[in-house]
Amino acid sequence: MLIKTRPAWDDLRDSQATAQNVFVRRRTLLRGGLGAVAGSLLLPSIGCAEPGKPLANAPKYPWPYKRNKKYELDRPLTDANIATSFNNFYEFSLDKRGVWPLAQKLTTDPWTVQLKGCKQKGNHDLDKLLKRFPHEERLYRFRCVETWAMAVPWLGIPMAAFIKWAEPLAKMKYVRFVSFLRPDQAPGQQNGPYKAVFPYYEGLRLDEATNELALLGTGMYGKQGPKQNGAPLRVIAPWKYGYKSAKSIVSIEFVEKQPPTFWNDLAPNEYGFYSNVNPKVPHPRWSQAREWMITKELDNTKRRPTLLYNGYGKQVAQLYAKAKKTAKKKG
């Protein structure tokens, strides 16, 4: 009889694993008197909703766009209905396959984005704002810190073009993104373990945000962005782990100093500011050396090597060369 020995983390299905960020917060929750809640969250996260076809009735992308053939992939695209039904979006649920039904309550039209620290500061109607820019489709690899991966045809506008139009003040060196806060539309903001910490906030260096890869995403698979994937506006930075890509953005602020970020504030020993995909730098509780592509079966046994910068080193490695040289001199 063949007996299979199961390695600790590497052989667990995602649906069987405790959400890593819930694990990080368990002691804080207990100290705060949320023992009962924390205890229930430490149970395996098993999908209560079938993937279904959440993209089937999504409207077509409203503006003309072209595929930028400069950005091709070394792997087939993830099935659209899988990519739109397996989501990390704790504002709605900790259950990846339970996010998309709950997210449909979010009202995304009309949508206003506030700009700060730039000449175009103020509140802007998103629909009117997006009409200022050419839209394009790009095929990008997507990598989650939890080691799962996708290949997605994103739609959006180059972030560099947006920033050029916004005209940040000369002293600004970073961009801060803030997500929506609507507890009446997002169950996780009302009852979830992070309700006191929301809204979500993230940041990039200005030279990262103006890199050719960075997009302000507005859609995927030729359609308007599904709410569960961060509609109507999200960050796309494919060389970084997925949590760097803030979703459903309501505020973009240009700032002088490195802004705090959501997960770095909650667990600084596990989530850094830069968060570049790197197979040689493990998460404190699991290796990042290999990844698995999401499929309907959630089979994580077929893994492939993780690529440095998620395979985008040619475009972004120069952004961090100076930091490496400085580190060597200090060493």
C-alpha cells in the first residue's frame, strides 16, 4: 500500500489553510476580547459558494481599447470565471470563493476619486476622468503572497500617463492609495476582524508608479472590472505580490514620505513596503520558491518555479539597483 507523506504547508490546498492574515492577527483579536470570533476564524476556510459564472453578465468595456502586444505571457490565461470567483477581498469575506456574491452589493456607478498633493487636486467623477486617457489591454502574470498565481488580461490606463496629467507637486516622492469604506455594502467592514482598520491603504514609490508596467485597472477579459476584482478602479503592479494592488480606490494622494501600508502596519515582520515577488525571500511561514496556477479544482500539487519580480526583472530591476548598492556599501 502506497502511503503519501504530506509536507506541512506546501501540500495543503488553499481551501484547507487558515488565511495567513487571520493567523497573524489572532493574538490581537484575543487581547481585544474577540476570542469567540478569532476561534471561529482559525477553522479551515472552506468555500461555501461554487465558482459559478460571475463574469457572464458583466457589461462590455465602454471605451475603445487595443491590446498592447508588448506584454505577452509564457502561460495560458486563467479561465475568466475562475479568476473572477477566487478572490482575496476581506472587505466582503475571508472566504475566497464567497467574495463575489457579496461584492455585488457595492455600488460602483457613480464613483468619485479624490486627488491630493497634485495640481489636479479635488474630487473627480471617475467616468469623466477615465475618458481623458487611452485604454489598453495587457496580459500579465499575477502572483499572490499565498503562492497561488493567475494569468490575466487586464484593461486599464498606464499609471504614468495618469500621473503626468495629475502633475504631482515637486516635493512628492510617493503615491498613496485608499480604498472605499462602506460598511453598509461590505459585510467585512461591518463585522469582519479588520473592521476597525479599514479602509484599506497602500502605496508605491513615485518611480514605481510611473514604471511602464504599472496600470490603473478598470476591467479584465474585455469587460468592465468585476466588483470582486476591485472595480471600478484598482492598482495593477504585476512584479509585486497581489496585496500591493489596492482595490476599489476612492483616493489617490501624492506624498513626500513613504506612506504606511495596511498589512505592513498589521504584521511588519511578514509584509514589507516593497513586497516584490522574490523566490529567495520566504514568507516567515512558507516558501515562496514555487507557485501554483489557480484552476477550478484548486489543485496546488502542480507547482512551477517562482520568477524573480514575477518575471518582470527587465522592466523593474533597475528601480532597486541603487538600494542594493547602498546595502553592499553598508555591509
